[in-house]
Amino acid sequence: MVVYLIFGITYAFAAAIQPGPFQTFIISKTLENGWKKTLTAAFAPILSDGPIILLVLFILSKIPTELIRFLQIGGGLLLLYLAYSSFRSFLNFEKLKKPGENKTDNTLLKAVLVNLLNPAPYIGWSLIMGPMFIKGYQEAAVYGIVLIASFYITIVLCQMGIILLFGFARNLGPKVTRITLGIASAGLVVFGIYMLWQGIIKQ
């Protein structure tokens, strides 16, 4: 059981701290709206990975190339849209309301969409987590449960840590916050173009 516990924690930590579209998105939303408005986005992997797990474990033995290409194109377009929204906040930074005054903008829903259209969870479950879960579950059901629980508890806590870190970064002053928001917006553009390139151009 300890092996599956350690594996779930380690793999989740590595996935959470690796720069990617989801991490860049939650950083940009934290800088725009503050950590309190963004904290629920940390639970997006739990909501989005359910369909992914079912697709990988119970429907497909291997993720087809066509699905990956569709996800890359769809994800790229979504990231470019989110980058545009984030860039508008960067341009109008002085007019932004305080975090507590911002109206709800469906951050959790957007985070779930970003994760659903990100090929990484599909590939991760198809090649790493899926086989490990099946192996553990066949040995003992509790092993598979421990693997899943340790993975998602760790990844949620890590995402919360990132949100809190950049939430407190707002205290460094509006100039630093605006610069960081600009960098996050540029990051979303880069990831968006890269995913489109992967889905449309790369064979």
C-alpha cells in the first residue's frame, strides 16, 4: 500500500508544479481576481478527470491520435481566448475592482474546460496512472483507492499552494502584479499557439 501512496503523491506533485496551461490559467485568474475567488479552481482536476478516467480505463485501451489532435486544437483555441481576456485585464489593470468586489466569472468552470481540453491528463492516465491503478486494484481494491486518493489530495493541495502564493504576491504592489499578469497572459498565448501547432501542423 505504501508504494501506491508514495507513487500517487510523487506523481501528483510532479504534475502540479510542472509549468503548463492549467497552472498558467490559475495564476492569471489569481492575479486578476485574488486568491479567494480562484481557490475553487484547485478542485478542477477532480471534476474534469472523472470523464477522462472513464474514457481511458473503460472505453479505450489507447488514446487515439485523432482525439489528441482534437483536444490540442480545441485547447489551443480556448487558451487563446483566455489569453485575450487576461490581456484585457492587463491593459485595464488600473480600472480593475478589488478582488473582493469582482463578480463571479465562472473560474471553476473555465478551469475544468482547460483541463478537459488539455491532452496531458489523457496521456497521463493512458500511460501512467491507468496501468498503475489497474495493477493496484487487482492486487487489492484498497491499493487502487489509496493511489487515487493520494494523487488527487496532493494535486489539489499543490494547486491551492500555487494560488495562495500568487495571491500573496499581489501584496508586493500593483506594478508587480500587473507585470506578473502580463507574463501570465503571454504564457497563455504561447501554450495556446503551441497546442494549435501540435494539433494542426505537426504530423
